[in-house]
Amino acid sequence: MVKGKGQSTVEFALALPILFIIIIGIAEFSLSLYNYLVMTREATNAARIAGVLDKTDSEIINLINKRYNSLIDTYFLSSKIEHPETGEEGVIKITRTDKMVKIGFNYHVYVDLFGYTIIEFVKPVVSSMYLEERIL
């Protein structure tokens, strides 16, 4: 009879949950980074649209919120948008001058495990569009 016949099976059974948690963590982090990049790109597009097409603030906010609502939240990952100064949820700051349109908001990401937030990070999203002199 060979000793240690089931040793590799036991080691695999002990290592599998740890490996599974690492893989799920990598996937969740990748998804949160993707969502942040999508929101950054959307803020840039909204600033461009606001500057070039002269859209109103409410139309710009609707564009950003529509894109935000299409993002993927998973069982572990959730997010929200808030005003960068007041912290009011769902509010985006739009600043207009004669030469610039600036859009900013804070993008919060929460990673929950068994009902507890284990990771929370805030990424500011700011995008500016400098307006050139328009030829009439």
C-alpha cells in the first residue's frame, strides 16, 4: 500500500478556495476599473458635447446619468456618483465660462462581502473642454 495516496487531492482541496477568491478578486477589480474608465470617457464626451453643441446642463447630466445607469454592477461591486464639493449623491458639477466647459464628479466604488463593505475607493472624474474662437 502506498502512503500519501490522497495527499495531492487534499492539497488541491485546500488551495482551490484561495485560488477561486483570487480569481474573483481580479475579475471584480477589472470590472471596477472598466466602469471608471467608461465614466471618464463619458465625462470627456459630455464636455465636448456641451462645448460644441451648446447643450444645456440638464441635457449633459442626463447623458452622463444614462451611461452611468448602463454600467455593470455585480453581487460584490456597487458604485455611485456624487458632487465633488457637497457630496450630494447623483449630482454632477458643471462649470461654464466663455472659454471652457468643465464637468466633474466623484465616482465611488464599493466592494461588499457578506453585506459588509470591505473596500471603498473614490476616484474624482474631471474633464474640461476649451472652446476655440468660433468663426461666424
